[in-house]
Amino acid sequence: MNLELAPETAEYARELRRWSVEQLRPHARAADRAHAVSAAAIEAYRSRPFTGSPNAGSIRVPALEGTTDGTYVIATTVVEHGTYGDSIFGCLDQTGIGAKVVRLIGSPEQVERWGHTDGFTGFALTEPEAGSDAAGLRTSAVQDGDHWVLNGTKMFCSGGALSEYVVVFATVDRSLGYNGIRSFLVPADTPGFIVVKANEEKLGMRAMCTSLLAFDDVRVPDENCLGVPDSRPRAFGRALATLNTTRHQVASIAVGLAQAAIDEARPLLQAQKLSYTPARWARIQADLAAMDAALHNGRLLIRNAAQLLDRGLPFSREASIAKAAVPPLAERIIARILRILGPDGYSEELLFEKWHRDVKIIDIWEGTGQIQRRTISRSLMGSGAAAG
């Protein structure tokens, strides 16, 4: 397996990195303070050299069509180098995850009607009392003739306040666990759909729209329950596959931030070289080299999972390995850089402290590190270390 990027993809990555630094980074601090992206940042994002959403698996890079790299390898490359400018990249790229679920589990008619929108589409799974244990969700769905009535609360709903529609996960019978969960498409203008808080207060990724939503006797027709009737009891398991195909891409966000922190720290440290003792300077150089090498290994874990996925081979364990290992590594790297830089690392005049706050959530998003390690352990115990 060749883990090197095709020459065309490598050149594109360099161009994308320059674009993200020049076009997105200038808006980073303002977005963090405002907990929202500005019109100027959105306009800058529209100049991006690709179309679609890497997070929703709908990315298209005209310059790379026909190269040897597959769709998911290119998507992880876009995520890493787009984020290199700043995590605002991920805050601007929120379109499509609801539509991806529709395409994944919807009937042909549902996919044709709702699966290809260019607008924002939300994903409502997490609840105040149900995060990693999704089977414990309490939002209910009760059938009433040819309609369903939804009641409950969702939090940290990606794009919830901005979306044309939100895919809502609700249970028809809690005693059935996962088999009782159904997925419903709820348009934003549906009576009883309440945006309680457009964007929740967060430590990092503050500009990303994660909404608190309430559903008060929300009525949707049966045609909005995703999947054909016979497949609906299995729809939730298939919907979780949405996360399986993007976990390694989420890890790429962490790589982009950590690499930016390493690269931005170097000139600052070089300018301070005369203030360090020779032994201290040697330690700093050794630390930076170790960080860079560890991050390169993490990048290869991500690319391995992406290549397997592109080739149609089993990839879930490799995606979990990348998701479990890389975000904590990136957080340790940025934290170490903060300590080495001292006041510069913690100053809001620079972006290091912001990147440290932003990277912390990556270990939790789309399957926490603890859950990924449990998945890896089960794979090893069940199939052996050499299993594919």
C-alpha cells in the first residue's frame, strides 16, 4: 500500500494550505469572539478551490479528477490543509451531513427529493442524557395515522439553526434499544420545531453552529421517516455508518491545527534563540522534531483508513485507530508548544491558545476516544491482531 499522495494531490495540498492561510486565517479571531462566522468569512470560503463538502462525502476537486488518489484520500487532504489556516474552515463547512444520512438510508424517492440539496442540513442525535450511548436517547416518536408525532430535546445539533431540514433520531419503543430508533426528516418550518439556542456556548470551535433544539408535538408525514418500512428497524445502525466514514476525516482537523501550531512556533522560537541556553535550545529543537515525526505517523494512520475505504476494503478498525490516536496527540503537541512559547502561546494576539481550545473537542466528536478504544479492543479480541 502506497501511502504517498499523488504528485498532483501534493501540489494541490500546498495551494490549498496557502489559500487557507491567506483567505481564512484573518477571520479566525473575530469568529471566535463573536461565536459566529462573518459575511466576509463566508465570502472568503466561497473562493475555495473545490466544491461540495468533504465532511458530507460530496467533495469534488476538478483539478484532481483522474489522479490515482481516491475520493476519501482527497477529502482527508482537503480537511487537513483547509484547517491549516484555522479551524474556522470546519465552521464554514457545515453543509450536507443530514443529506448524507438521507442518501445513506433513505428510500430512492427520499434520496431524489432531499438527498442532494446544496443548503445546510442538520444532524440531531445527541441529547442531554444520551451522548455516546445513543441507544439511551429519549426523544420519542409516536405514530398517529399516516403521521408521526415527535417530542424531545436535542443538543449540539450540527447546523441545527441554519438548516433547511434536520434529520432527527427518535425512539418508537425504548425497550427495543437500537432497533427502536428511527430517523425522521423535519423541515425547519415545521410547527413545534423550536430553536432554543442557535449556538451553544463552547470552550472551542465557538463559531461552529451547534444548536439546542426542542420538538413539541412535531408532526411529520410517514414519508419523512427515512427508509422503506421493512428496513426502518435497521436504519439506525446504517446511519451510524455516516460516522464510520468520516471519523478519520475528523482526525485530519486535529492534524491541520497541530501542524499549523508547529510551523507558526518555529520562527517565533528562532527569534528568541539568543535568550536560551544551548542545552535549552537543543531540547526545544528535539521537541519540535519529535512532534513533527509523531504527527507524520498520525497522518499516515488517517491516510491508511482513507485508502482502505476508497478501495472498498474493511476500514472501521483503522478509522477508529486514527480517531482514537491522532486527536489526543495533536492536543498534546499544541499544549507543549504553548508551554515552550510562554506568554506568546497564551496571548490572544496569536492563535495558539485558540487552537488549543479548538482541538480538544476533536477527541469527542463523532465517537469519543474511549468508545474508539473499546471498538479497537473488541476487534482485537474477536478477530485477532492480523484481522483486516
